Amino acid sequence: MTDYLPEDLRRELLAAQRRAEARKSRLRVEADGQSYRVLRLGRTGFSVDIEDAPHLRGLVDLYDGARHLSQCLIVAAEADGDLMHYEFKRNTATGNRAPLDYERDEQAPIALLPR
């Protein structure tokens, strides 16, 4: 048995794999009102399809479906085959409530009960 595949078949298999990854991925990045599907997410950055994404740079928002994960400052790092990889300069996780200006005491009362 040989490992050789015709070039057309190899391209079709790679395209099918990319389509399957894109369907599974709920991650997306938004920049300047445009949304791009994230195919890979790592500690230092993320990758998108090179055909879809321009050279993004600056402040972007990262989403998982409708949930806002983080606000990131990015720079285009390198093209890796069919993927464009972006690196984080800053990756700030978003919270579901406003940040406190002071440290909350764990022994403080939670609510005031009337008599």
C-alpha cells in the first residue's frame, strides 16, 4: 500500500477537514463590526482561516457563542498553511459584574434583615 494521494484528493480532504472544524467551533472574534470564526485557540493566541480574515491588528473581542470571553490586543503573527495565526499582546477576561474598588471582607454581612 502506498502513502501517495493525488494532489486534488489531498486538497479536497484538507478542505473537508477545515469545514468540519469550522462547524464544530463556536468561537469567534469580532473586530470593527466584522465577525471571524476562530478555528484554534491557545494560551498565546488564536488562528482563523486565512481566506476569511484580513490582517487583524489592535483591539478585538473574543466570543464563545453569545458569551463574551475576553477583550484582546492582538498582532498578526504568521501564516501557517491555510491558517492565519494572531498572538495576544494583552488578553483580559471579562466578568459578569462590575469590578470592585475595594477588597470585600469575607465576614461582612450579605444583607440587612429588618426586625
